[in-house]
Amino acid sequence: MKTPTSIRELGWLDRTGAKVCSLAGYPRYRRECLRGVVPVRGEASTAQTQEELNQRMSGYPRNHVYRIVHGRIVPGFRLYERLRIVTRIYPDPIHSFLDIGCCRGFYVLDAALRLGCPRAVGIDVHEPFITTARDAAQYLRVPGAAFHYASLEDVSGTPQEFGGPFQVVMLIGTYHYLYWGSSLCSTAYHSHEEILRRLASICTHQLIISARFTMDRLPRDIQTTRPEGHGNETYTVEAFLQSAEKFFHTHHAGYLGVYPLFVMTKRT
């Protein structure tokens, strides 16, 4: 595996290449999403419901924006940039899937609809996101997708209640909240090993993770509320990878934006 230093040095080239591929591939992907879709006339109430859902799916965070178009889910460009990178490292087939910090539920719905995953679950600690995701799943009639207002603490405590354990567990842009806590969830582990131990307990095969692993990339609210100097030695890529190796075989799989992406296979 590349060292963290080489990851940082090569990152700009990898990110530029990924951006070019996304710009070239996005129009074709949209066409494929909508291929064969024929608008149904005379169903104003259905169209109104679809538009109401789409309004709720817009706004912050923009890398989770998608739309429903005649029964299909179509990601915005920023979400597509991530999707095309993440899905190529999924196992084939996917038997069960958990997205921690699922936001409005796109990855869960995509796994259930496009990839045929029979058990796709999303959790989040922001209740409006879960409500929107559930409404989208109900509107699209996706029985294999489920969403819960819950935290890692909840799922790792009683995984069976949430359909676990899971073949694939994913965290994108969520890890720093597990480590430091947030205004929506006060639980803060302050320990890579504890977080990874909990993740390993609900994951049977693969963990996919992309995160802000450096202090200068943390959101401002975390930087201003944490004790001065706390985490400078422990919240690093090196410390994270050292703890991860106790539970997973870890591989650097590229970038999501400026943040490294790791695919991690559980040790047996």
C-alpha cells in the first residue's frame, strides 16, 4: 500500500484525471439513467409528489443532490463524481449494504434499484434526511431499502435490529463526526481503534471509507470547539491506518474530491 506521504504527493494528478473522466462520462450516464423512460400523461398527483420530493433533495450538501425522474434516480454531477469511483470497488454481487451518514439515501437506493442488492440500509442522525429518504423509497416502491434515524452506537450495539451485520459498510464524509462528535450527535469516540472495532463488528467483508483525516481539513465548528492541541498527534492518516490494520487489510483506492478513499477488507 502507498504511504500517506506518497498519497498526498500524487493526489493532485489522480484528482485531475478523475475530474476529466467525470466530465466526459456524466452526459452519457444521465442518458442511460433515462433510457426507455416515457412520461405518463394524466397523473398530475404523481408528478406533483415527484416534484415535491425533488425540492427536498436539493440544497446542502450538494454532493448528495439527486432527482427522481419518472421512477428513476438521477444523481447531480457532484454526486455522480463520487458514485462512479465508489461503485467500481463494490463486490459483485452485493448481498447487503449499510451507508453510515446516508443523507438523503441515494447510495442505498442505487444499491437496491440498480445493483439489485436485497438488503440496503441507511442510517443518519439528521431526522429530516431520513424522512426524505424513506419517502423516496416509498414513492419508488423499493422494498429492499430501509432507513433509520440511528447512530453507529445504535447499530453496533444491536446490529440485528437494523438488518446487520452487512457485507459492505460505507462511510463517506462522516468519519470526523464519529471521532469528534457533532451538534446532532454528542457521542465522540476520540479513538480510531474504537470506531474501527465497532465498524468491524457490523461488517462481514468490506469497509469503504473516505474522510477528512487531517486537522486542517476539519470543519470550523470542530476546530474551534475541540480543546487546543487535542488530536494533533492522533488524528492523522498515519494513526488511522495503524489502527485499521488491526481489523482490516487496507488499500488506497483513489480520491473523492480532495479526500483519500480507502477500501478495507475485513481480516478473518
